[in-house]
Amino acid sequence: MSVLQASFTLRGHNPDVLSCIANLSNDEVFTPPDFASQMLDTLGAAWADANDGANVWANPDVTFLDPFTKSGVFLREIVRRLTIGLTLQIPDLTERVDHILTKQVFGLGITELTALLARRSVYCSKLANGPHSIAKSFTTEDGNIWFERTEHTWGGGKREFRANPLTCEEIAVHTNRKCIYCGAGEGDYARGDELETHAYAFIHTDEIKARIAELFGDGMQFDVIIGNPPYQLGSDGGTRDVPIYQHFVEQAKRLEPRFLTMVIPSRWMATGLGLNDFRATMLNDTRTRVLVDYPNAAEVFSEVGINGGACYFLWDVNHDGCCEVTSVWGGEKTGPELRQLNEFDILVRDARALPILHKVIALKEPSVNSILARDKQFGWTSNFTGFHDSPKAGDVPIYYIKSMRRQIGYIARSEVSKSQELVDTWKLLVPEVGSGRESEKTGVDLVLGPSRMAPSPSVCTQSFLFFHAGSEGEIHSIRSYYVTRFFRFLVSLRKITQHATHSTYQWVPMQPWDREWTDAELYEKYELTDQEISYIESRIRPMVIADE
């Protein structure tokens, strides 16, 4: 057996080196080989369906691009499949592999290191034209896997004048600028040559088609774009992460491939900083043919924590209709179900929940949102400390969370400058950050954290949202409703991470606050079947009202 043959026939033997590479962070995540293969299986099936049964791996003219290659796993697996599929068209193995690598498979490295890794993985050499490369026609070291350092383009911010410490002359400086393409902060990512900029070439351009032509030649058109883009950038001094994967999806669509398939975080389905427009675009794009969702991202990336799960989608430029949606949770596969993605403003991840939601919505009852306070209803953030421990005349209690403990302080009523009309109401305080991680792991969870009653008068910090009512009896009724599985199930449909915001409660209907609510009453009111009840109770754990 030749060395060239061995490089393809030995791939299936364990361990596969690309399955052993540790991820550097949860920003740029290496794709496991088996998962990359699953995505390519989905692509192959869709190509055959759209092309009268044709085998994409037996077509010497199909071109593939991974515009954010890291380990080269997608390109390597594509090369392996084409090497088998093109045996009849190009019988000579050396000629066949050279044709695939020089004419069909292309990539953009996201860093210098990953570009070298990808070339080593695909060409069996860090130099595409090196003596050990299995490609024989390249004249450059990069081959078809390109990388060059790209800089951010700073915009916005403020222009200020400061004294030069050496000359005492006033000089103009810019502060708080951000990259106009990815939103990276200049303070975090304006770096010297010794550090990566993380300014990814694929999204740092207004003319992606022209940029691709510069890199790979005029008239270059990719039939398939595939990969796993960077997910986020740290911003605001490291206090929060800003998603960027949506920019890669949008840019890839501008290249107008025949098929596009990517693995991305699932948070876009219901939440995510700055993702509202992207979510609307994804839900309304009828070219999305397949969507496979993993609420527990560990089922895809076992060593990386990705809140809200992960998914991959297959976009077909010629498809116009419903999408095949599959959910995989704890190894249990639901679907594929043909669904209209834009039925609601967010995506209900599990199709088994839809009949229940339809029954609730059909009654057209107002939402409990109408009695639920907004974020920072009284204006104070979670780290607010402008209160004291002992009450004074004219004070009202203020409820807050510090060091994971719920506590009560006191503040002068005159210090309440926002939402004064809500001070003299009874309240059911509910934590803004609730349960969620157990659901990702097992599919069964409490969904929300324990509530706490706050008598009138009272206020709270951003640590809590709260339901408000005019009497203690009404708050007791609301609290009994809050702990039902029915209530928390409807919240779970919109709650994709640990954060339970105001909009998370949108689908929970109002009830008369004249009784202690039970699941049995609610199941009967909404005419749920035994199967639907069983489904709710398989997903939502019982909650008891804790003593205060």
C-alpha cells in the first residue's frame, strides 16, 4: 500500500487525531470528526434529492468552501469522500487527489495556527507545495487554504483632546471605538503583531464576492459552503460576550452557494444579545431545508459549555417551503417534523409542545406579562448598594440578592424615583436568573427559581422581576399558579438559557386570582390529553412553595 493510499484508508482507525485536539476556548470550537461526517451525510442526501439522485461525491466539478477552517476536519472528510466517489472518473489515485485538492476544496484559516493545522490535515504537509504534500500542482505554500492577518476597522466612539505628557501639546484621541464589522472593542482587540487580532477575513469586508475573487480567482463560485464559525468575542472589558456567528451565516448567503450548512449555537432561536434581526431572518428564510437542534450542546461538543445548546442547519438556495426540524435530547431523537419556522416570533424547539401551545393560544387570554414588572423596574441594578440594614422612619423594604443569598435592606421612600405607583402593591418576587442547566443535561428541570412574597410597601433591585397585585390573597393565588408544571412548561418554551426575562412569560395566560391553582384544574381547563399531560410532566419537575 502506498503512503497516499494509507492516508485515506487508515482514517477510520482510532484514535483520530482531530478528535483528540483540545478546544482553546468556547469562542472557536473544533468540530468532532463524527459530527462533521453527520453534517456531510445530510448534505449528500439533500444534494441527491435535489439532483435526481446524483451523488455529490462523484461529481468532479462541485466546489466546496470552509470559510473559517480550524482543524480542517470538514475539508479532510470532503476529500476522503471525493477520493472514493471519483474513482471511475479519475482512476489514477495521485491525479484524482491532486484534482480534488486543487480544483474542488478551498478554505480560509481563522488564525495562522489553525491555517497551518488545516493544511497539515488536508495536504499532509504544512506547506501545500512541500515535498510531503499529497497535492502535486500547487505553486504556493498556502495552496487553497488561505490566511493573512486582518485588522479591525474602528468606528464610532468619542474624539477627545488630551495633553501629550512629553510635549504638553493637545492631541486628539479616540475612545470607545468598535469594529464596524464585528463589534469588537478597540480597547480589547487593538493588539500588537505578536497577538492574533481575531478579525476574521470572511466578515471584515463589504464585498465578499470581490474578496473571494481576489483570493481564488475571478468567477469563482462555490457550490457548497460548510463549517463551524467562531461564536463570540469578549467585549466591554470582558464583562460580556458578543455573538458574531450570525455575521458568518449572513456573509455566506451573500455568496449564493447552492447549499450552505453550518453548526452554530442555538440561542438565536429565542434570545441572544443583538440577535433579534438575525432570528427574524432565519425564521422567515424558506430556503432552510433541515435544522437539527441539540438543547444540550455537550451532545455535540463534550468539553465546551455552550449555554442554550447547539444546532446545525442546511440551507438550499432552491428550496422554498417548510423545514425538517429534528431535536436530539439525551440521545432521544424527535422528528424530523415538517415545520413552518416563522409560526411564532421564536422557534419552539420540540414539536411535541406545539399542540399544547395551540390550545392555550386559542383562548386568546391576556398574558401574565401585564402584571409582570420589567427589568430594573425601580431603576436599580443588581449591584446597587444605596440602602441600609436597619429601618428608619419613612423607609420601605428593598429586596436584593448578594453572594447568592436573598436579603432585605431598607431605603427611604423618597429615594424611589422610578415606578412609584408600584411601591404600594403586593409582590411575588421571581429571580431573573433561574434554573436551566439541568434541563440542558436531562431535559427535565424546574425551569424557574423559587419565588418570594413581598408585602406592600416594598421595592427590589434588578435581581428580581415581580408580579404585582392589590392584595395578599391575589399574590397567594399567583404564587400557586407559578409553581404549577403548566405555568413553568409554557415559560420553558421561550426560555432557552438560565435568564428568564419579561418576554419569557409571554405565553403564560392570566387566570382569575380567586383560588389556589393546581395542575389538574389547568389541564382540564385547556383540555389537554393524557399524552400531552405526560409530556409536560416528563419535562417539568414538581416545585413546592418554600417557607420564607
